[in-house]
Amino acid sequence: MMMFTTVAAIILLATFANAAPYRRQNTTSGVVTSCTKPGTAALTFDDGPYNFSGEIVQLLNQHNVKGTFFYTDIKSPLILGVTLTFPNYLSTKASYAAIRLWVYNQLNPCSTVTMEMAKIREALIKVAGVDPAFMRPPYGEYNDNVLQVAQQLGEIVVTWDFDSGDSIGADPNKQLTDYDALTAKRPSSVISLEHETIQTSAETVLPAVIQKLQAAGYQLVTVAECLGIEPYKAQGVPYARDVNPQLGPAAKLLLEVPCGRLH
């Protein structure tokens, strides 16, 4: 039987046992936009898993640096376990998982946001054995509903303070020029946004970015490390290769989270 470490995990899957909770960061807005540890840079990758996931992880490992992956598509073959590679990505020292909502708009009710988060969490728990502590709304946009659900499910909302521009068509030269401008300003820390669905981001931009950030004196770490927070609310052994995208009875308990305004 899997052993997980938080009450939130018990709500999600009734077969887990509880232990001491992880540390939490207190934020006034409920949204993290930057690191708290000076001299750190957290590379984050949205919209996976995708064809270039393994390539990115291998590159991070080669350079002995880390990244945080905000996974989206629970119907992806990598999540569903059609291949055996996805759990291996998360077992490396370079790769840490988080949740990214797939579809969101300001009119979505709490129940819709909760359903989407619950599906992704259940998939990651089954296939990778982890219950991420972080989530990210699409485009970095959120309202009270998103913050309310995240708070009540124990998720920390994380956006970024530097956008590589890859998702809006910036070519590699433009992205690297922007990184040069960033390092020239010498910010205390960086949380960058990349997308693992874009081949040039994985194969052309990322190797150069690693070198640029390291040359500027930054330590490339996970979001969890740059915030001083544990990456997962719960962690155990994967127990399913075939993830049903429909919620099971335990996960459906999440839908009973009341919707209301933040206090």
C-alpha cells in the first residue's frame, strides 16, 4: 500500500496513510511570481508531457541542473503509461512535476477548476507516484475561483517573472537576446517560462540558456528549491500504468470542496 504524507492525499486516494505535513510558504496574494532564494533560477516547462520531454530532461541531467515541469494533458500517452518512459523522467534528479490547468477562463465555476485539477493530480499519483505542491493556470491568468480551489486543495499557484516568448512565436535568436537582456539586469532570481512542446526551445534555446544563466552566476534549481518548499505534498510508488481519465470515487471527493471567495 502506498504511503503518502498529507491529509490532502488521503482525500484524493483513500488508500494512503498520513504523516507530518510539508512546509508551506505564506503569500499575501496567494500567487508566487518569483523565487525567495537569491541567486537562483528556476527553469519551468509548460504543456507537457510531449515528444521533447525526455530530450529536455537528458539535457538538464547532462548539465547537472534541474527543471520543473507543469504537466497538462492527462490523455497523453506519456501520462497514460502507453510508454514506460514518463515515470523514469520524474525519477531523475533533474525533473520535478507540477500541475498546469489546460482550459480556463474567468467564467469557469469552482467545480470546473476542481475537476480539472483532480484529474491531473490523480493521473500523476497513479503513474508517477507524486502529488505536486504547485499548480499553474493557463497564461498565468486566474481569478478568485482558481485561488480558492488551489488554497483548499493545498496547491501553491506559481506563475513566472520571465517569459521566453516561445509560445507566441519568438524565434531562438529573439529568445536568447531577451535572456541576455535579463542577465544584464542582474535580477536577484528568475522563474522562467518555456514550453516543452516547441522543438527549438528544447534543442536550440535551452542549451544556450543554461550556459548564459550559469555564466551570470545563477544556480539552476527547481521551483521548490528556489522557494524553500517541498516539491510534493505526497510521494509514493506508482501503482497504475493505465490511467482512466474519469475520476475514481476517492478523487471525486475533491468535488465537494465548497466554492466561495477568498477571505
